[in-house]
Amino acid sequence: MADPELEAIRQRRMQELMAQQGVGTQQNTDQQKSQDDAKREADERRQMMLTQILTSEARAREVTSSTTSNSAAEFIALDI
């Protein structure tokens, strides 16, 4: 029913698409890792800055607010 040449073309194309997805997945993984690293570094810099600026009492309040509401803690940190 199906032409053998047409079937061979379909198989090659399917292999090409699968190979492209494999490469794309690796690139996405690398990109995600880079984004995660950048976010972690930004969080570390923010914590270091807050440690230098805030008093121990203010740091305790910041920790308490970050455990109850992460968005509230970010808002407070941005306000500083």
C-alpha cells in the first residue's frame, strides 16, 4: 500500500525531528540551570545586603514575615 521510498523519507524525517527535540531539550535544561543559578545568586546578594543593613531585630521580623508570606517579605525587602 505505502510506497517504500515514501516510508523511508518519513522515517528519516521522524529521526531528524527526534534529534532536534533532543538537542532542544538539552538547551532548555542548560537555560533553566542558568536561570536557577542567576536567581540563587540574586537571592544570596539580597540576603547579604539585608544582613548588612538591618539590625538583628529587623532581621528577625524579616525572617518571620518571609516564613508567613514570601511575597510580603519580598515587598518589604524591595522597600528597603
